[in-house]
Amino acid sequence: MARATRLSVLYFIGATLALIWPIYGWFGNHIEPRVFGLPWSLTYVLLVIAANTAVLTALYIGRWADGPEDGDDDGEAP
């Protein structure tokens, strides 16, 4: 789980960089093409947000599948 956490931190740093200059200017700062009527600049931001949601969901599910950290089976805090 620690490795997944470290990789997710690196991913979120990359996702943050994808939304600021100069990366956003290169890839996301365009009106064309339109996706379902939305300009590419909005679609690009929505895709990054959806990817962030997917990574957070995967981290939550992974942590939930590991069970309680203290070895207690009831899941309550000490």
C-alpha cells in the first residue's frame, strides 16, 4: 500500500502540472476540437478531474480491502 500511495502522490503532482502553464497551454488551451459540444479546453480539464477521481477511488478501495491497520477486526478506532 505504501508504494501505491507514493505513486499516487507522483500522479497528483503530474495532474496538477497538467492544469497549469506551460503544459495546459500546449495540450488544453484550444477551442477545437469540440467533444459533445464542449470546447477542448473544458473537456481537457474534465478528463483530468475524472482521472483524479478514478485514482482516488482506487486508493480508497485498496485501503478498504487491506482491512484495519491495527489488526483489530471490528474496524473501530482505539
